[in-house]
Amino acid sequence: MPIDILMPALSPTMEEGTLSKWLKKEGDKVASGDVLAEIETDKATMEVEAIDEGVLGKIVVPAGTENVKVNAVIAVILEEGESASDIGSSKPAAEAAQKPEAEAPKEKKSDAAAPVPAAPKAPVANEAASDPSIPEGTEMVPTTVREALRDAMAEEMRADDKVFVMGEEVAEYQGAYKITQGLLAEFGARRVVDTPITEHGFAGLGVGAAMAGLRPIVEFMTFNFAMQAIDQIINSAAKTLYMSGGQMGAPIVFRGPNGAAARVGAQHSQCYASWYSAIPGLKVVMPYSAADAKGLLKAAIRDPNPVIFLENEILYGQTFDVPKMDDFVLPIGKARIHKTGKDATIVSFGIGMTYAIKAIEELSKMGIDVELIDLRTIRPMDLPTVIESVKKTGRLVTVEEGYPQNSVGTEIATRVMQQAFDYLDAPIITIAGKDVPMPYAANLEKLALPNVGEVIDAVKAVTYTA
Amino acid sequence: MAPRKSSGAAARKPAAAKKSGLAGGITDFDKADEIKAYGEMLMIRRFEEKAGQLYGMGFIGGFCHLYIGQEAVVVGMQMALKDGDQVITGYRDHGHMLACGMEARGVMAELTGRRSGYSHGKGGSMHMFSKEKNFYGGHGIVGGQVSLGTGLAFANKYRGNDNVSLAYFGDGAANQGQVYESFNMAALWKLPVVYIIENNRYAMGTSTARSSAQSNFSLRGNSFGIPGHQVDGMDVRAVHAAAVEAVAHCRSGKGPIILEMLTYRYRGHSMSDPAKYRSKDEVQKMRSEHDPIEQVKARILELKHASEDDLKAIDKKVRDVVADAADFAQADKEPDASELYTDILL
């Protein structure tokens, strides 16, 4: 039976890639392990190997094709005695076999994240345009969050020699998630520093360099690994300014992917927004869009305080409009009203926004007009913007992926209750991840994360809509 | 040169010292050096004695770790530094601050938690800093300052200056994981940092013999290719000789170096420690046979650098400075309540 060669996933979050090159042609004999083709994503280039021996019967996806979905059939291998005419009979079987595996991430994305667009879509463009910090008529450039982060670092490194980036695989490998791509070539090994895999040590080293007046950007491959470094982040970076009576602080940015990616299990799927937001002496930023990622990272690098900059692997590849400005810097500590509305307020941030955006689209079809606030900064928190909105709508739902106890949402709920109790027309609902370590199984992971349905139900509940 | 003759559980055999390459060198101090070392060590001694008294009287709260017995280490090291070199240490830090040239009044007022303290009363015994004197604290988490001090050295190298950072830590901190993470990076990147392990034999109440598989701490950099020397930390001239060599090593771009200072604290780990884990004899023996200040004093008198009366005059001057600092620190006001919310963010 002909064997389908499928587009492989190169990482837990990859959804599509480019088939850059075929190394075998139709009719070639192939053995198991032979390299058939090269595929490329924005993160890496990888080889596709034959999984069985036979003859390359048909190339389904020609070289140079972009946006090839993971699990799409890219070629067919024929076993001995088969001919091209046999191709086709195998397809249904292959699809059926692949389905259970493919389903989970796909379904999760379909309501968890806006689909990765080949070109930016209209609703996305509206987000940045509504930002008052961008002058009317500014040209918008479709940019991935990944590129936006890199551009922010590069611009700040060009402007200030004291800024440097250090972390695991940031230099020669071009970044484990390709955020630092190209920086080594431009700035050299003095300013783009590959570290050993020793988070505690290099976080402390970075803080020491900051205390001496440099402006380090410390990349954690993921914030899950930063738990090894949390003592230096909290005890040294956050507290030194206070303990020294204002004499010296630590102008440093700790950044990297935070929260769940896709099926990477309990130890690699944790959101630290509420953890770090508990600490006086830290600023905590968690952008959703590429424009915010760029403008806020530039602000974080310039900030004289330690800033925790929480990114998200699933958002890295997503494209948003970023204003083309010489120096686009956003204020830390200011929320952004993603959409105005009058019936209820949703407050979210980071990847939580993807659930909220989907939900308000559905809710608007039901005639419920939601105001959606993207918090952007968790600490200091722009509570006035939230309170103003609640005064208008009287109803509040918060959405985040982190654990439910002592979440950012419960903090918002407490403070809104204290400061705007008389304006509330319904109990606040806080939507968060479930109170469990992240499971691996696709279906369980989906259950552990928030979903659009929960957000819709919550808004219906606070607006007393059946 | 056996560093000491004590026969306690943690006593080192001279052979072990030889094996590690005990630096052995002694700087031939001239009269001015001897007098300077004497005065500075005495200042630390008297300051700490006063701090102990004020603690007993309730003027100093919380944790207070006295440096008495170890004075030769910071004084000898500091005499080898130049402008711009940085110092960072753990929580037994009063001696380091005074050696760096920080004012006794400001340090004592911090101990009493008053507004004129170096951190305006917000740091306390374990957390004082002086940007002006290049003193970077004052850190309360065992071993934390080792990574930070490595970062200070990183900044020197990044800027291309020839300054050196001194990262002090104890025999207890020497077993912390991040110390070795820092060693690795410092050796890898040839960072100009002198790691000074003040081996006073007890990590709180646990002797090095009971806590450390390799209690010759000068060897701890071996697997990173970091050279190390054991130094008689009770002899300020030996400390100085090792310091000169170590600092020159760093300044010339050869990377980090380790100095294990064989020293001893006379007091308990902190004020609440009755030090039951060692014998009174052991302490007495160190005091009577190896006291760093008495050693200098004896030489000064023997070589007639100064008379008994001259030394008494120095002692009087030191006592006056300390008494003034103590008076100041008791009379100074507590920080204004508004200080609670300052210096959290810039």
C-alpha cells in the first residue's frame, strides 16, 4: 500500500511551514532514513526523512510551497510492485490514522488562538489602530510577535551600548524560539552572550551587571526554568533599590515565553503573571499583540527598574500590524481598550486575549456589547481603566490561563469590589486555568485551559442573559 | 607555615595546605602599612564590640553577624585595591563596609535602623550599600552575592576597564550550587573576579568537616581551571601578598582566582548563637596565639615603629570614632513614615 509522507511538526506549536526543497525526485529509490526534503518555519529548517523504503511515487507539494499545514500529505512512497495509479487509495486510511493526534492542537488553536494568518486579517489591524499612542495615518507593517520582539531589542541595542542580551542559545543558535535571530551578526558576541544552562547563576550575574550600571536583557528559554533563578530575581533584582535606600537598583529585563505552549506537560506549562505581580520592586508586562510586544519591550529595556516580560510561544508566530515609527515606545502600566462596549467588561492579557476576542465576536452576534480591556501590564496595574469601564458596564469577567487561586483575576476582583462595589450589578467572574498541573493528553490539556465557551457563558451570566 | 595550631575537629594539617599551594608569601609591610593595618583592624574590632553591646541593649534588632576575629582578611584585601574596584559580600558585612571607607556613623545608624543609616534604615545589618565606595552589599541569601559579584566583573570586562571585583563568601556558601554556576561562567569568559572564601570553619554551627566533602576550599575551582590558594587569613601581610597577586592576575586578563582565607570568628554565628559546637579552649587558643591585631601590635612594638603610648593614642582615637558613631546612631531619628513607600521603583 502506498505510504503517505506527511508534513511534520517541528515544534509543539508549529501549525504550518514552507516546503523549501526536494532532495529526491519522483521515481527515485529511497531507503528508510534518506533525506527527502527540507522544510522551513520561521524558527528552523529541518529535514524530512523517509520512514520506509520504496520508490518516491509522487510529490504532492512542490518545492517552494509556503504555508503547508502540518499533517498535509507532501509525497507518496510506493512499495515494490506498486505504481502511481495506486496512489489515492491510501489517503482515507492515512487521514483516519492521523486524526486523533492532529485533532487536539488544531481544535485548541481554533478557539484558543486566532488562526495563524498568511496575511494579516482585518480585525487584527483594528487593534493597533485604536491605540491612542499611535498618530493618525501612521503606516502599519504586518509583523509577527517574534519579529517585533527582535526589532525592539535591536533598536534599543543600537541606541545604547549598555544594553546587551544574554541567555541560553541566544547567539549562535539564533534563539531557541528564534527571538534573537540576527542579533549576533549585528552586535557581536560581546553583546549577544550565549550562557551555560545555569539560570540561577546567569540571572544573578545579570543582576550584578545591572547593579554596576549595564542594561542586561536576560532571556529565559522559558519562564518555567526561571524558577531556578527566582531567588535572584526577587531577592536581588527587586529588593536592592529599597534595601540600599535608593542608591542602586537593577535596570534589567527578564524575558521569555511564559505559560502553556501545546502539550509540553506540567513542568513546561505554567503562567507566572500572578507570581511575579505579587512582588514590590518588579514591573510585570505581558503583551498580546506584536505592536504591544515591541513598544513595551522597548520601554522595559529603558526602564530603570527590573521588568519581568512575559511572552507566549503560541503568540510568537502570529502577525499583527505594527506602526512604522522611528521610536515606537508604549508606556508600562497602561491598559489598552481593545474594543469599547456597554453591556459588560472583560479584562484579559497576553494569550488570554485570544479567548476573549473570540468570545466577544460571538457575544456581539447575540446582541451583547462587551468592552474588552487588554491589561498589557500586570504590575503596576492600570486599575483606573478597569474601574472606569466597570462604572459604565456594571459587570466584569476576567480571563487568563494561570492557576485560579490568587490569580490576576482574583486580585482585580478584590480591588474592583473594594473600589467600585456600588457599581457592580453582578458578582465578578474570574476565568482561569483549572486548579491542576497541566496534563499532557490532548483532551485533558484542552480541559485544563480556559475556553471560549466559558468566557461566553460567564458574560451571559453576569449580564443575566439566558 | 601552619596557619594555626588548634586541634579542633576542623583543624587543618599543614600537609593539606602545602598540597593546595598555600600562597605563603608575606608582604614586607613598612611602618606606614603596619600602622594603617593596625588602625583599620582595630576600628572594625571596636566597632563590632560596640555593635554587640548595642544589640544587647536593644538598640539593634534582627540579625547581627559580627566580624570579630576576621579583620585581617578585609583589611589586607582592601590595601591591594585601586579606585573603581568593587566589593560585594554576604551578611557578615560590617567589616567590609568599614574597610571600604564607609563612615562608622552611617553604618551604625543603619544597624539601629535610623534615617541617617546608609540605607535610611531600610536595609539593616545585612543590607548596606555605597555606590560612592563601590560597595555592592550586604546580601542575606547565602551564596547570592557570588553570582552578583561575577556580574560586577562582567560589567568591568564589558566596559573594557581593568577594574576587579572582590566577591567574598564563607565556607558555608561555598557549597551552594550557584557558586559553581558562577565559577563556570567566570572561567569561561575570563571575568576579573577574586573569589574570597572566608573559611572561619563553621557554617553557622556546622564545621567544615561535617559539611564539606572537600574542605580545602582553594581547590574548589579545579574543575573550572580556576587557580586557588590557601592563605593565612589571620596575618594581614599574608592576606595582602595574596591579594596583590590575585588582583594582578585578574587585571591582566587571566580570569578569576580563588583565595581561601583561613580565618576564625570569635563570636557566635549571630547574636543568638551560644556557639556550643566548639570548645572554649579552641576559641581561646585562636585569640591568644593568632589574633590578627595582636600580631601587628607585637611587630610594631618589636620593630619600634611606634611606642605603647602611640598605640594607645590610636586606640583612643578609634574608640572615640566608635563612641561617636554609637551616640549618633542612638540619637538619630527613625526614618519618616513616608519612607515606607520610597525607593521601591525608580
